[in-house]
Amino acid sequence: MRVTVKLYATLSDYLPGGSKNNRIDIEVAEQATVFDVLQPFGLPPRLTHLVLVNGVFVPPDERAGKCLDNGDVLAVWPPIAGG
């Protein structure tokens, strides 16, 4: 099945070189979880602060069990400080 992964801010550096902007469409196995999809990108866990599936927050303790569906959009932001 196909999902879109969007990595924001400094996390976009973890996308393969041929990706456009901050997103990539990838093929994943049926019943792939958020954890399964993000693992190959090598993101440090401390930098996966905000994770959304189709705009809905997925808490850290649910990422290993949250299965994705065909066409889902998985978006990840690092911790961001502002003022």
C-alpha cells in the first residue's frame, strides 16, 4: 500500500535525496505501523516530537501499534522552540 511521509523542519534532511520538498510517497506493507514506516528513515526518537496521521496526533506510546491505511499521510515535526 502507498502512504505519504512528510518530515518538517530539520527532519527533512532524513528524506532520500530524490524527494521533493519535505515529502515522499512510499510503498509499505499492509498493516504497517507508524513505527514501521518511520524506522527506515533513521529518525532519532527524541526528534519525533509531534506525529500526526491524517492530521490526528499519535502519542508516542501508540506509534508501535497504530496501523496505517492506503493513502494515509504521516507527518512528523521535531521539537520547536519559539518566542
